[in-house]
Amino acid sequence: MGTGKKIDRKFIVENDYLLEHLDLASIDLVEQRYIAFGDEEEVRIRKIENYSVEPYTVSYCLSVKKGKGMSRIKTEVEIQESTFKQLIHGLTPIIKKRLFYDYCGHHLTIFKYFGKLEGLIIVKVEFDSEDEAKRFEAPHWFSTEITDDNSYRNQNLFLKINDVFETNEI
């Protein structure tokens, strides 16, 4: 939690069969809704069930992201369950499993989506600098890069599953 610059690149994963050969660092299930959004800013709330600990834990947070593309500023604070429930507006949440891996010196997050987004798998690779991100060569099991494709931004996926407006087909 807190504020920081996030530098990452995102790719579609067509086939996740190679994941069984990687060491899973942790796993959680996320229920995510957007309460405000724009072209360069978004405010979201999340319920996160962390299955990396026994018994599993549940946390709630509110995040503000500014910017778009590879480098964005993110501020995140933990909120109480009661606050989370007050902010839910009856719209369908994005539900996704996050699988965290360390791969060739990088932190990977695999997102497996459920519901109307079933079958969509995205990998996010985190970097310490924009230069490092630009030098990164994606392995063969990564497919199309979607870092700058706004139709894959979570806020647009949220709008799509709630039929708020049309986005490019996924």
C-alpha cells in the first residue's frame, strides 16, 4: 500500500501450459470495481482474497492510478469491509485470479479472468526502470503486447462487462 511509480508491460497469453513449470510465489482472487475513471485517471476498489497463507485472508483497498501506458503513478490505501460495501454500485465486478511468479529476474503476474471475460489471460511484467522495460525481450509463450492497447485496460474491461459502452472486441 502507498504511492509509487509502476513500470510494466502487458501481453496476452494464448496458452498457459508453461506455467506449471514455473515456481508459483503466491496466488489471490480479486473482485474489482471502478467508481470513477477517465482517460488518464481511474479510481477502483478491490476485495482481495489471499490464498498464499493459511487460513486465507481478505483485504479491501481503494486505488487511484494516473497516467497510461507503461509508466503510471499508483496510490493505494487499505479500507474497511464496510467502506467497500458502501462503494459497490451494483455493477458486475471484474473477477480475476492473480498468480505471482519470479521469472528470469522479473516479477510476473498472470491474470486469469472469469465470468464474461472467461478465457482471457494476461501477463504483466514489472520493471525497475523504463529503460529496462524497453530492453525486455518477451519469451515465446507471450503473445501480443497490449501495454498501450486501451481496450485491455481493466477500467475498459469493467465497462465492457457492464455494457456501459462499446469497446474494441477482445
